[in-house]
Amino acid sequence: MSQENEIMAQLDAADKTRPPVPPGLVARVLADATAAQLAMRPAGNVIAMAPSRPVLGWMASAALAASALFGLALGYSGPDVLTGFSGIADLVAGSSSTLSSGNDELGAMSAFLAEG
Amino acid sequence: MQPAKDLAAIVDDDALLAAFSAGAPDAARALTDRHLGRIYALALRMLGNQAEAEDVAQDTMLRLWKVAPEWQAGRAQLSTWLYRVASNLATDRLRSVQRHRPADDSALDSLIDPSPGADDVLITAERDTALHYALNRLPDRQKLAITLRHFDEMSQPDMAEIMDTTIEAVEGLLGRGRRALAAMLRPGLTTKNGAAGAALKARVK
């Protein structure tokens, strides 16, 4: 057997046991991986952390829309339209009796609003 | 996101890397379990220093995490790519170390199990010690070629890809490496009564 063959045999017979990976190294490698993942998609992570429920429920949204429409209608037709509603008319009449002059105050307020 | 046990069952490295890029936290663990051991072993054999081998292994994996989003499946084998990065980093470090200080032989002892036993175990241990010391004296490329071929049992085409060279060049490096080892480990150095490592160290100094 030549010297080179002997060396090859020796190399083949050498201890090839893989040294154990230090646990600290594994921890550092995984920490790097986490940091790299966060750097890859920061916006995605923020969204993932946000609550999935909607800010308003459907009932709240419907109530909000209805009151907006009602306010719009009231604005176009004037406050007198409120007297068309029986319950509200009584309420307005009751409130007016406690004031010195409801009509005057309403007129004063309209004039004030008209002045801007 | 896939659970850990599913990811561990994925054989394809490319799929694991894609899962990592998609944000699966367990993909990193699966890739680390699969590759870190081999990378660390290669770095340790190349450098003979645990701290430096850990740095090279960590740096290699860090490059993997960074390249993951741009990784093109099927273009290269992940294990080959990792070996190439690790061997380049280890070679750079070796050159830097050789420029600044002489090689630290004592670090190589960590690769050899010193536990006492029967005579044949002792002879084998001495022979391995001598082999590692001799290996450490080889030029970087020859050392890498011998390590990949005989310790990681790689094929010559894989070695050529890792070393970014041709198969013929790999054969040349292996041949020169083996001849250099044979010259250093001449008969008589690894005798039953002699301390092979010490004898070789005395010879090569």
C-alpha cells in the first residue's frame, strides 16, 4: 500500500463524530432568525397584533346612519317639522311653557345663526 | 402559518425557507436543526477554535435568514450554498488569523476524544491527533478539500460547487493534500509508544 493510500485509509478511519452544537449558539441563531423575520415585514406584524373585531357593530352603524339622515332632513325642513310627531310635539310644547317665550328665543337663535 | 410538527416533516429545504419568509417562526428552528450541526462541525475542523467556529456558523445562518426572501427555489441546493458560505467565511478567518498570530494547536484537542481506554483506542486517538495536527498545517484550500471529502463525505461535484472551482481542480487539491499529509505523517510518527501529536508538532515546527 502506498503512503497516499495509507493516508486515505487513515482519513477514512478517523473519528468523524460531529461535535455537539453549543446551546448558546442555537439560541443566538434563532434570535437572529426572529430579528430577520421582523425586519422582513414590520407592517405585517403590526397588523397581526391589531384586534380583528370592527370598531362599531352593525346596530351602532345603522343607528349612526339613521340619526345622520334624520339630522339632514330636519335641517332641510326646519324645526317645525318636529311638531308633526305627536310625542315630540308634546315635549316641545312642555318645554316651551317653561320658557319665557319659545318663539322669540327660536327667532333670536335663527337670527344669531344667520349672522354667522 | 403551519404548526411546528408539520414544518419539521417538510423534507424540502426550499419549502422551509419559503415558510420562513412567509413568517412561520418554527421554520427557523427546523432549518437550524437540520443544518447548523454540519456547518459548525465544518467551521470547527477548519478553524480549530470553538469561539471562531461559533461565529462562522452564526454568521452563515444570518446570511441565510437575510437571503431567504430572494431565495430562488431549485436554483441551488441549500446545503451546498451553506457549505460554500461557511467555508468562505472560515477561509477568510484563517487567512486573517494566520496574518496576525501563529496557529493555536491546543484548540484542535477539542476535536479529539481524550478518554483513556485500551491500547488500540489510545493508538487510534494518537493517530487522529497526529492527523488533525497535520491537517491544520495544510494550505487552506487543501485543508477544505480534505475536510469536505473525508469528514463530510461529499462527492467531488458537490465539492467543486462549494469551492467554486472545477472537479479537476478539486482532484488536484485532494491529491496534493493527501501527499502533503503523507509526508507529514511518515511511518514511525504514529507508533504505539510515541505521542504522535507531539512528535508531529516537533517535526513541523
